Amino acid sequence: MERTLSALVNDRPGVLARIAGLFSRRGYNIASITVGVAEHPGFSRMTIVSAGDDATASQMVAQLLKLVDVIDVEDITREPVVRRELALIKVQTDKVTRPEISHILEPFRVSIVDVGHTSITVEVTGDTQKVDALLALLEPYGVLQIARTGVTALLRAAARESQPGVRIAEGL
């Protein structure tokens, strides 16, 4: 089963490498990892997607919490969350296929971010299934390049009162 972990970490050099090393040493594959600044200065939020059952996920969380720079980790796999991924997709086009591709893009609410004589680049944001569905429809036209961010996720507002990161404001 695909697991989604949300980790609050200190924003310091080497933290990502230590976390990746931990997963590697334990034999856990990272399907996706995103990192960005968190709600408080000096901290970053990581979203890690990996495979594993409940026991493996518990072990991942426990191992991450042993790392000095990891403040909080949660397995949010079964929680109500907002999950998004961003992808830039460069597709081969010409005068004939450009209108067809534009028609495909409409329901996906993509942004066309670059247009050339032989290609267009689009930006799509949504859940992984939306990105995969768009890629499948564009594949016959010739996908030239893809850059995907990986999944990023946050608990929904109604998920619970106490969210990761709140303790920082209270002095941890």
C-alpha cells in the first residue's frame, strides 16, 4: 500500500540526505519526496510517499523520529488530506495537432506556459491520477519531456484540531 508521511524538520543542510539515507539503509523505496519551507522560519515540511503495510509505516515513523532534526512525523495515509502534484509536460505539436491537443487540455484546467513551432509546454496541478490521465491522453502526440514535483499533502482543516507544527508555536 502506498503510504504518505508528513514530516516537520529543521531547515538545515544534510537533513534530506540523512532521511534518504535512513530509507535506503532500511530498504524502503521513496516513490516521491517533496520539501519546502514550513509555516515557521527555520523549519521545512517534507511529504514522503513510500510503499508499506501498517507495521512498515509505523517503523518508518519511529525511525524518522529518532533523527535529531526531525521535529514531528505523521502517517497521513488514511487521514483526510489535500494531495497535489505539479507537472510540466512538453508535447510535440504541429499545425494539425495543436487544436486537437488544446481540446484535450480544456477539462484539465492546465496552463500553457510555453509555445514553440514544434512543441507546447503545459503546467498541470492536481492529484496524481489527474496528472497520469493527462499524460495518457497526450502520449499519442509525443511527450517530449516531463518534470513532476511529486506529491505534497496537508491535513484538511476538519481533520483534527491538533496539527503538526502547532507545538512549535507553543514552544515545543
